[in-house]
Amino acid sequence: MSDPESRDSGTLEVERRVSFAGVALESLKPGIVLMQKYRIESILGRGGMGVVVAALNLAIDQRVALKFLTSESQRSPSSVERFTREARAAGKLRSEHVAKVIDVGRVDFGSPYIVMELLEGNDLKQLIADDGPLPVPRAVDYLLQAIDAVAEAHKHGIVHRDLKPANLFLTKRESGEPIIKLLDFGISKFQDVTDDPDRPGITVTSAFLGSPAYASPEQCRSPKYVDARSDIWSLGAVLYELLTGRRPFRGGSEAEVFAAVLEHDPAPMRSLRPEIPSALEAVVSRCLRKKPEERFPSVADLAVALTPLGTGQWTSCAERAVSLLGQDTTSIDRGRRSSRRRLLILGALLLAGAGGAIVSMRHRTQAPPEPKPVASEPAPSTSAALPVATIRAPAPPSATAPAVPSTKPTTKPTTSTSGRARSPDGGKKEPPSVGSLLETRQ
């Protein structure tokens, strides 16, 4: 670790200039130490409002992400306020599916910054570009994890307003298990501030905020007056793209995209990918209704509808959304039972197939039994003989034929024309049915 006092005046001047500019972005380079604590390792991304860098906290040897405002954004009081409130919004949320905020503050001369956990992986936009459409259960699981984060935000009166694949980051837990993290509350709306049109807040402008391809019709018209149902639209647009590999609303220009969102319906998902379940297509279609009141009432309701269509691994996300927003859990329980039922059916099919193979093998390998001689008894009449090609009961002996004493033909094993042993009732033993196995398991 370097001693801050031992650095030359040139380094200190660069650091001071960076701190003052908040982001004289051209000055942020690997090796520069900010606030005598964070050494920049790499530039992670640049956007219209800010820049994100990977840095090492020299005091505790911890890798973090630092986010700063651009110089232009710093000149806008509303941008500065929005930046600060983003940190406070993310800091309120305890969901493991939100990128955690470690610290927030202002460097010398007032430039704000946010310190966040450093995530390794890719966002879902990059994942789709690399791999194409995702398997249905996997896409549903990713959305359920995003809903866990969005539900908590809605509980605190926060509308994200910028839900899109680029803001859903696929990383890993310490155990190595994949997990989705929600990023960037930079243009989120705080309903407690902006519900009153006469009260000044950070979203009093009528300028568009968000990403047109994922923005709801009401957000396209006026971002100021959106509510939580706008995020439901965006989640539907995200899931549509995860499943089909294309955005639901497209155009050659931003104006054409706005027109598509406001006036047109997207192509049915099953026309692009027929194996998508019709139930899932119906869920996405409801999310993308033009009128907010025709969508799901809350993200908890959306989670309940999606649960039976995932792997069952992230049912806890739907349950948490329900607990936060106060919805009925009946459908979640039904979805869990549906997932178990599918597993039972699959297991039953495998068992039935294995049982049938064993029975068939036994029939092929079992030698025909030796017929028992009846030397001392007169042969029965021809009319009383049991035809080997049928399973009818033997006809009664004729009046002139001597009766057969104790042994009845129906109790003996008979031999078919193929030489295979028959059961006493004349038929082969069938393997157990799927239904009977399910009943036994249940």
C-alpha cells in the first residue's frame, strides 16, 4: 500500500482535479488513487449521466465499483439530486437481487459518488447477444429473481422506470450458484415525492426518461405520472426478449419505437418460437396491455402467474413478493404442486418403461414349463379341449365323455403357438400404468 503523503504533487493535483470535476472522465485512468483510498483498476462503463470504475479500497483490500456523475450532469441540480436518491433507494433495499450500495457521499468540492459491490459476469443483454433466446424455465427463473427486487422497491414507493436486459446482471453467489442482480435506480421515481403535481421533486420534467423499447405507453407520454404498473410492462418486454431473442417493439428510429409502443401489438411469441407454452405467452401478453388497469395489479400477481412455468428453484422470490405486497399465495402453492406433479409423471414414465422392459425380458428368458402327465386318466372329449389360440373358458364335457377328475385345464399353464408361457387367465402380465404409479406415490 502506498503512503498518500509520499505521492508527488502532480498525482495529488490529478486527484484533486478529478474530485472537483466529479468526472473529468478523461482523467480517470487505472492507477489513479481517489480520495486517498480507492485506486482505480479499470473503467467498467460510461453513460449519459455517469461513469463506473472498478477500484480497490486500499484501507481494507476490498474490490468495489465506484460510480460518478459526468461533468455535464453535475451542472444540473436535478441530476445531482437524482444521483443521490439512487444511492438512497438502492440502500433501502435488502433483497439479494439488488446490487448492494456500500457507501455514498461527496468528495472534495462537492462531487457525489456511490460505492457499490463489484459484480463479475454479464448483463442479460450481452447474454442474449452471445447465446440467443434462453430456455423457457431459465428465462422465467431470471424474471422471478428480478421481481424479488422490484417488489421490494414498490413496497418502498419506488418505481424503477428503466427495467431492461442491460440492467439485469447475471453473476454468481459465493457458492458458485448463478444469481440475477438488478442495477441502476438512476431514473427511479419516488411516489411519495412526485404524486403531488404541485410539489417539486426530481421528476417534475416532462422530458422522456428511460429506454423506449421497454417503456410503457404511459411512460412514453409522461414519465412523471407512471406507477408500479409501468414496471410490469417493462418486465413483460424483458421476458419477451429473453424468450424470442428480439425486442417486442422495434423501429428504425426512436420515434418509430415510440409509435410501435403506443399503437401496435408485438408479434405473438409462439409465432417466433412455437415451443413457448401458451400459458406463458398469455402472461407476457397481459403485461403488455396498453391500458395499465388491464395488466397484472402488482408484480406479486405476475410472480404468482410465472411460478408454475419456472424450474421451481426460485419459488421463494414469488413468496417474498407476495409477503411484501400482500397477495394470495394459493396460486404459488398450486404452482409448486404442479412442478412436483411434473417430476412425478416423469419418474413414473421412467419406472413404467423400466418395468415393461423387465417383464418383456422375463418372458423372453423364461423356459416353457414341462407339461404334467395324466397317464391314468382318460383323455377328455375333443369338444372339451381348451383351444390354445383363445382365452375362453373350457366347454363343459359331453354327456358321453368321461369326466376329468381333479385337475382342471384352466389351472394349468398352457403353451401358445409361440412357445411362451401363459398366465392362468390366458393373458400376459402388463406393466403398471402411469396413473397407478402416481396414485401410489401420492
